[in-house]
Amino acid sequence: MSATAVVTGIGVVAPTGLGAAEHWTATCRGTNRIAPITRFDASGYPARLAGEVAGFVAEEHLPSRLIPQTDHMTRMAIVAADWALEDAGIRPEDWPEFGMGVVTSSSSGGFEFGQRELQNLWSKGGQFVSAYQSFAWFYAVNSGQISIRHGMRGPSSVVVSGESGGLDAIAQARRLVRRGGQVMIAGGVDASICPWGWVAQLAGGRVSTCPDPQLAYRPFDADAGGHVPGEGGALLVVEDADSARRRGAHVYAEIAGHAATFDPAPESGREPGLRRAIELALGDAGMQPQDIDVVFADAAAVPQLDQVEAGAIRAVFGPRGVPVTAPKTMTGRLLSGAASLDVATALLSIRDQRVPPTTNISAAADADLDLVLAEPRHGAVDAALILARSYGGFNSALVVRRHTEGKP
């Protein structure tokens, strides 16, 4: 397991834009894409804001045969994979089919598709339920549809660990590349902005009910009151560094380190697992805290969870020891797509030497974090740490750094 895994392609479908370029421009401008829900009538729900992907018309990107058999989430994922491969300059038909694989993350599967078919079942009868329901709702459907579309028959899987899954999927792709795989598509694209999915998210008790798009999602802020859900995400092409070098591919960065931990039981008196995940990820990368130029925070916007994250960052890096940003304040938390979008944003930060801002925060709850607010911060960005946490105690930390030829 000595191969180096690098990222050579990025595909983004997010509230901040279709494609990496559009997303990066909007993010650096601090463009808030949180707005009232349009995908269904949310007037009767306590939370009515979301980060929706605007302007995405699946029929403009996909063959007509795929439309009736796929959920909105899967259509976005297929397009993101197409764009990532195009960005990497990879034509799958030119590669060994067993040398390519797909690892995606999922939190809920195709909820919108599933809701529609359940409504058909209840109101019309079983003969009106689509045969595609058998897989369109399934957690692994994005991996399956992408692998079929591109003839990728190598190791493929799905990771189901909530928002942490976006990092865990990329880490799994790294493992597979280090074991001899040539090309992997990895990350997460998710969507659950429909009544069934919305009720499920509200049940967690962490969704903001503030009606103002500029005030609803404010992590680390004194007035934090929960997060705003969103849809979309990012998929990456993870490739063996030697392969990328031989074909002259542009390399965004190296996937240098990863760790995942699980929080202890509540009231156990033991420390939450996020700090340990950070330390293990740095150790996996062979790096010290001072080697990290920016932290992309999980940014739960729940006061006690924000305190845990701020405490973990301070414990590792010291008070105000590293710039911290949470650009997801512009998009909302995209379920299992959130963390992989943060990774894509971190890669663009390394490329352009710019840290995007955290918007909407008026008064930081913890002055010992060096939060990047309002405007992008220019400066050396050679390594980034991305953090993600999920319901139930999942923690994940991923390190990406500028790739230097010959670095182990």
C-alpha cells in the first residue's frame, strides 16, 4: 500500500453552482444560496428554508432512458461523475474496466422517488408502482448507476455514515488506489428535499426554524439555532499518482491522511472523538498541526456541538492557531454530499491560494477560533483539514495537501 492517491478531477452539482468553476466563483463571493423551498409546499412545516440546486435540468445532461429510473439525487450524481471524468481527461472506454471503481456516500437513498411510488401504492395500488422502485431508493444506487454508465467493474461500494460519509468514501477510494486500483470516482451527492425526507430531517431536532435566509444557519455564532438542509455535493476522480504523471494530468492535491472515530456514549464522561480523529488523520499524513493552513469545519450550528468542535480545533492547533472556514453556510448542510463538497472547495483553495469565507456570522461564539468571515483570505494554502460529523457520533477527518513529485 505505497501508491499515492491524488485528485485529478472535480465534479460539482451544488446550490452554489453547476460545475466546479461556477461553485468556486459563488463561494469566493460569499453568495448565499439558502432560500425558501421550491421543490414542495413547505408552508405547513416549522422549517421552510433549504439550499436547493437551481437550474439543474436532468434532460439536458442525461439520456431519456435514465430519467424514469432515477431519483433527482442520482441524476445529479451521474452528471457530477461525468464532469469529474471530463475534468480529469479520462475516457473510461480507454481504461481497463476492472481497474476503475466507484465509492459514494449516502444518507437516505432516493427519498423523492420512494415517496412518489409509495403514494402510488397507497392511492392507486401495487400495479402502479414503478419496477425501478426496487433500486432507485437504495443507498447504493449512485455507485451502481455510475459504474454501469461508464463500465467501471472494479471494487465499488457505498458508505452510509451520514455527513461523515463524504470523507469516508474518499478515504476508501484512496485505500483502493493504494492497493492497486487505477481510477476511482468518490464522494457524495445527496438530496432529500421532499415531504418524506423533510420530516425525517426535522425529527433530528437540529434544523433551524428561522425564516430569514441570512440568519438561519450561523455556526459558531452566539445566536446559532441549528442548520439549514441542502442538496447536491461533489464527486472526485481519485487516481494513482504514477498514472496521473504518465498521462500528464493536472493534479489538484494528494489525499494525504484520514481517520474516523466514534463518540462515546452520552454521560460516559469520556471526551468526544473529534479531536482524536484530527490527531489520527495528521498522523496518517505524517504531518504536524503547524503544517495545516486551513480547517474546513463541520459547522453544526448547534451550540453544544459547535463548542465540541471549537474545543477540538483549539486542543490540536492552539487558540486562533489556524484559519477556520465553513463555506457550507452558503449552501446548507448537504447530507452525505456536504463533506465531499468541502473537499472539492479545499482543493480549489490549494489551487488558487485562497480561503473562502464563512457567511452570515455576526458575532462568533468562540473568539479563540480564527474564523474567516465575510471575505476570502489570500495566502499560502498547501494543506487543508476537512472535518465532518454525523448523527449518532460519527466523526471523520481528511487531510489534503499540494502534491509534490516524489513525495512518499
